[in-house]
Amino acid sequence: MTRTAVPTAPGRIAREAVSRLVGGGSGTVFALLILIFAVIFAINPSFAQPPSMLAFAKQAAPLVILAVGQYFVIVSGELDLSVGSLVGAQVVIAAKLIDGEESRTVPVILLMIAFGALVGLVNGLVTTVLRVPSIITTLGTMLVLYGAIRLWTGGAPTGALSEAFRRPGRGGIEDLPVIGQLPWALLIALAVGAAALALTRSPYGRTLIATGDNDTAAAFSGARVWRVRTTAFVLSSLLATAASILIGGFAGVTAQVGDGLEFMAITAVVLGGVVLGGGRGTVIAAMAGALTVEALFTLFNQLFLPSTIQPTVQGLIIIAAVGYAARQRSTRSP
């Protein structure tokens, strides 16, 4: 018996490690990601070259970061619809306040961080203390930010971002063999992912997931549910601020910056197997969901499909995810 058990132990340990990493059922998103890339490579073999893949990673990095923030909120049992408008507001505020002056870059970034934390704190407290459903709270925040920025700018963003502000989004470590440039955006996204993974394995992360699964049981076990969920909203807004810095450097300042990003982030998270309603899913799978969404839209471009198909695909993914989650909960109820 010992001879048969020893050889299988490493394989069993590896399978358990992979299972803990991707979570139950969310491994499908990794298979889908590989399949989409295989089709893209078949259509355009040059896309498989390291510079092209790194350019894709640079473009996908903001969505990956947004998906991490949205993951914390969704796994706690809530929803954040304000991140897209927050990204747009942060970029417009930065451009107007910096106005091309390099010396203003750091103070403005600090102001953006404070503003992002404030938005997340308001979302969290209104949801948890005043008990307003998060979809209503964050929808209201989205509309307030959308209207306030357009009122402030007259509908046409002014000013300019400094080169130092743009560097994280468009720059990187240059002149590397084979790959050419290693984007800062990719390194930032990897750092955010590593920090998020560590946080989910901390006592706070375990409490967050337990709160999403059953907030009443979590409260009876001693967890301060309002504080856990409020922190999740703050994290979401702070990561949206980080994404806005990358988007500002990559895409520049336009009136449409940030539009629809909240739905892309939600699509990415649910595609990663995170259950709407909370309690199930992993942050790694949510990040893979963001890459899958970005790869899917890249495939649409390769097939010359109209960009108007994107909202339809996002809607179908969200509806399918909600239906699947409802079915899972109904089968667990008895």
C-alpha cells in the first residue's frame, strides 16, 4: 500500500493546490481563455509574438485591476456600478489639475487616491449603515459623478496629463531582448493580483467570503459585517483609481473615458466563476475572466465584427451567470 500511495501523493497535492487556486467550477474560464487565444493565433500567427502579447497585456491591465476591485465587492454579496464613472472622473480631474505641469503630478495622484477612498467609503457606509441596496447606492454615485464632471468641464475635458502621469500606462522597461518592452502596466497588474491573493488568504479575506456566503452567520460569529463590506467598497474605488492612471496614460483624456467599464468588470468577474450574491469564487479566476473578456473582444476585432456586438455579449454572459448562480443556490437550499 505504501508503494502505491507515495507516487500519487505529489500529484494529489498538485491537484489540491490547483483546486484551491482556481476554485470550484471556475477552471472553465482558463480553458475558454486558452481556446480564444488558440483561435486568435490561428487567424493571426504574428499575435503570438512576445511584443504583441505584451501589448495585449498592457491594454488588458486596467480591466484586470478593475476586476480585482469588483471581485472584493461581489464576493461580499454586493455590487459596485460606480467604478466606470469614477475612472472617467479621475482622469478628467487629473488632466484639469495637472494641465501639463510635471511638478503637479504627485500631489494630484495623492488627491486622486483620497477622492477614490472617499467615494468608496460613501458607497460602503450608505449600503451598510443606511441599508440602501448597493445597486441603488452605486447607481446613484455613478450618475452623480457623471453629471458633476460634465457640469464642471462643460462636457469637454480640458487640460493635459503630464508625461510622468502617462508613464505607468504607456511606458515600461525598454530595450529588452526578444520582448522589447516590459510594460509597467503589466507589472502593476501582477503586483495588484499578488496583493489581492494574499489579502483573500488573510483573516479579512476569509471573513469577506464568509460574509458574502451568509452575512447573518458571519455576524453571529463575531464579524463586523458593515466594516468588512465597507472596506470592500473602498478597495474597489482605490483600484479603480489605479486603473484610471493606467487608462489616462494609455488612452488619454476624452469625454468617453471610463464609459461602460463597470459592466466590463462585472462581466469579467462573473465569467471567472464568481457568484453574484457572494460567497464563492477566487480572485485569480476573476483576473482570468478579465483577460478572457479582453481576448474575446480582440477576437471580434480580428474577425472584423462590429464593436456594437460587445454589449450584447456582456449582457448574455451576465444573464447566464445569474441564471447559473440561481440554479446553484436552489439546488443547495434543500
